[in-house]
Amino acid sequence: MRTRSQSRNLNRQQQAPSAFIEPFDLEEPIKNPTPPVVTMDDNRTMDQLLEAPTEGYEDAIVVPEITADNFELKHGLLTLVQNKQFFGHDKEDPHAHIRYFNKITSTMKFPNVPSTSVKLMLFPFSLEGAARIWLEKEPPRSIQTWDDLVSKFINKFFPPSKTTNLRNEITRFQQRFDETFYEAWDRFNDLLRACPHHGFSELHQLDTFYNALNSNDQDSLNSAAGGNFLDKMPRDCLRIIESKSKVRNSRNKPVVAKVSSSSSTPGISSDVAELKDMVKALLLDKKSQAPTPVKAVEESCVTCGGAHSYRNCPATNGNIYRDNIQEYVSQAAAANYNPGNTGY
């Protein structure tokens, strides 16, 4: 049987939280989150204390330490890299820049030096303008490997919106009116190279290109396939397209239909031909005719019929013409007068 004192002691033990004391490590340095305070014992002047710090200028790209002896980047290699710099414009292709950069850097081999280290050292020299500003704004030591650099570079200058636009161009590809088979195939491949991550299979690519061609080029592929082009296997279809694209002199362009008498509408064609002949004859007749001089209008007198104006007629001299007219008007008025005619 428990006493009251034992029960009170037991309750205190149950209610009191268990205290856990972490072991103190003497080897671990004490961390002080507060910045160091400049004391009066510091012998630097006010100007020296207010100077801008000279730390924190580390680059974003971390180049591994090179232990090889006599390692040196030649000036000619730097010149090759700088000859084709990437500026970050909208029409520039970052994938093409990476391919060119890899080709240039692969021409130089250094003993005991990884090629990725050389690429990390040279890549900043291949940038200019907005691209260089982008790299300078990256956090210090944030790019550790060549794959990190390529990934950040592509995602910066090849956003998802650009990928969507190129995928739509590939899907809606159509052979142009004045475009040969070789030119259409070359342009289609340019779109595929501009977007390496398009995600279209080889089957989808061949089907899209075949359906984008005009009827003449489709018939040519069917003839080369010995039947229906789409009945062949994808590798055979690609071989046929590659073989046909090598013939650059075959100008299989659509021809504009000309109006002729052998048209499918003979009635309209004959009318058009007759109209053309009439216009041609009219033009030739107009050229053959000489300009006819304009004949002067001869004057004729209304009084005497002479070859002069009535104003210069000798019969009207001395107001005789005016007196005759006045007499004629008076006679006409007297003959037509009727006292009962109120309208007059």
C-alpha cells in the first residue's frame, strides 16, 4: 500500500520532462553568426575601413584544378572561339553554338588535361552581349560541370515557348510553291536540327514530310518505291528520300497552267483566243495608221451664205440687219395677238 508521500513523489516524476543534455564537442569550433566588430585597437584609418571589399569576385564556372605541367591555352584557340560568338539574340540557335564550340575544342588535345576542363575555361570567351551578361549574373561557383553549363545555357536561350513554336512549324510543314524537292527536304531538316528535343519519331517525320509534298513529288516517290511509298519500311523510305534529294537539278516545281486551245473548256478557250486576236489586230492597226490632221472649220454666213461670219456680212452694214429683225418681230406679234387670250 502506497502512502501519500510516495504518491506525490511518483506524480512529480511523471509530470517532470526528461532533460537530455547533448555532449559537448571540444573539437568543433564555436560558430558566431554576428559579424566581427571593429574595435578601437584596429590600426586602420577611416578611409581604409570604408573601402569596398575586394572579395566575392568568384566566377560562376568552377574550373577543376589542372595539375599537368606546361599547360597553356594557345592564342589561336582563343581566336577560333571568338570568331563565332553567341550574343543571345532571338534568332540565334544555342544548340548550333554548342555544336560549333564542341567541334572547335575537340581539335586541341592536352596531355593529362580533361577536355571538359578546357571547355569550361574557354566557354566564357564564346559569349558576348546579353549572353555574357547572363553568365556574369549567375551565382558564384554555381556551375560545377560541363553538363551543368550546357543545361543552364540551353534553358536560358531556348525557352519552352520556342520549343512549342518549332514543334508547330514541324507539324504544319508544307512544301512551298516555288520550292524543289531538295530545297523542301533541306528546310525540313533545318527545322529538326533547330529543335533537337522535338520528340518526333522517325516514322512521324517521314509521314509529315511525305504529306507536305506536292502531287508531282509524291508521285515521284511512289514511282521510286515501285508502288505506294508508305508501304515501305521507314529505313527504305528514308533511303529513297535521300537518293532523290541528291538530284538537285530536277526542278520539280509546279507550273502555272497556261491558256491554250487544248484546255478542258474549249468554248472559253476559243473565246479568249479570239479576243486576243482582236486586241492584237487592233493594236497593229492603230500603229499603222498615221495621225490625221484636223481640218479647220470654215465659217458660213447665215444671212447671205458667204464664207464669212454674219457679223462681217456686208448686208448688215448700217444697222440694216437689226432693222429687219425688229420688223420681223413686230409682224409676228401683231399676227398672233388676240385680245381675248388672257394667257398671252
